[in-house]
Amino acid sequence: MTDTQTAKTLSWAHSRTRLWWEVAIVLALSVGRSALYSVLSLVQALTRDVALGDQSTSLNPGANAAQFWDVLNQFLSQAFALAPIALAIWLLWEPGVSAFRRIGLDFRAFGRDVGAGILLVLVIGVPGLALYAAGRALGITVQVDASPLDSSWWTIPLLLFAALRAGLTEEVVFIGYLFDRLRRLGWGTWTIILSTAALRGAYHAYQGFGAIVGNIAMGAVFGWVYHRWGRVMPLVIAHVLIDVVAFVGYPLAAAWWPTVFA
């Protein structure tokens, strides 16, 4: 091997090592860290004397509307949670190439993206609701309190902000960022799709086994759609719509089906 070939090999190995460290750091600051805590939460729930189906978890804890600092802290918590998204986009940015354009997180085809997002809601959201109900009936899914049941002035705006943050976090990091980085590391398309889907399932493990299965399926569908369309925007739109229905529509669902949601 010539000196030039040796230098290229060492440079390639160095780049791969740096890329692995970059992926590890991004995951440690975002969905990877949350996935680890989520799995530990499920393990802890399984060790309790109370059956899994009799336990509950809250996605968006309530706050005292009379306490300005309580509401402000919730807002800041959601705002700072956007930082890993900004980091992922910044790392994807290259000279002369917008990261937003690369992963399709822009408004070039917004009308089509909205239509595709609504279609994904029908494909994922409706079966997901049925899977949650089935998981509750089987006792393998905890009761998920999606939103605080009150009518405070801050409730709807904060829930909408939480839905937007969740949609951006999962689709930008799981799909836009990881697909790009894992491709560069030489992973095949279906290996990436199934790996990120499994990580998405672990991310929601604290909700029980039904949520794990549902989110793995969602991750596989979203990954395949991104592979075909090359755009994150319809995935973000679909995810945000699903969460808005879950967060804001939760009080209605609790009133209509109290045995499942209340």
C-alpha cells in the first residue's frame, strides 16, 4: 500500500470514528438518553407490586395557573428541549447546502406535505388508538394521562407547543439526522429503518408494551416513507397532528371512554 493510500485509509477511519462519536453525543443529549430512562422506567414499573395495567404516567404534567413561575418553567422546559434539534440541524449543515432542504424540513411543497401528513395520521393515528385501547384491556399498557384536565388559560398553548416540540424532536433526530449519519457509516436502508424504529419504541417504553409495538410500527412506516419521499416535513406534520389530538382531545376522550382514558 502506498503512502497516499495509507493516508486515505487512516483519514477514512478517523472520519468514521468522529462520526460515531458525534452520533453518540447527539443521542446522549436527546432521544437516546430519553430511551434509556424510558426502558428503566418500564423495568421499574414491572418490579412493582401493582399490575402494569393499573399504573399510570403523565405526558404533560399540570401546573398551577396562579403561579407565574410554574407556568414559565414549563414553557422554558419545552423551549430548551428544542436545543438538540438545533444541534442536529447544525451538524447536518454543509457549505452551500441547507440542512433544512437536505432533509425536507421546509415549505417548498407545504400543501402536498399537509395532505401526506393527514394521510399518515389515518394510517398511524387511528390504529395507534386501537392498539392503546387493546393494550389497556390486556393490562400491558399503563394509563397515559396525555394532558392536565383543567381549563387554565395556558393549557392549550403549552400543549400545542409540547406537540410541536415532540414532533420535531422525534422526526428530525430519528429520521432526518440518523438516516443521514447511518448512511454515511455504511448502513443499509432497512437496517437504518428497523434500528431507528426500535429506538423509537424504546423511547416510549415507559408507556408499556403496547406503546413499544405501536411506535416500532410507526417508526418503520415513517422510515420507509422518508426513504421514498426524502422529506421530513410530512412526518412532522403527522406527528404533531397525532399529538395535538392526543393532548388537546384527551379531556374529551376521558369523558367519552372513562374506562380506557380516565
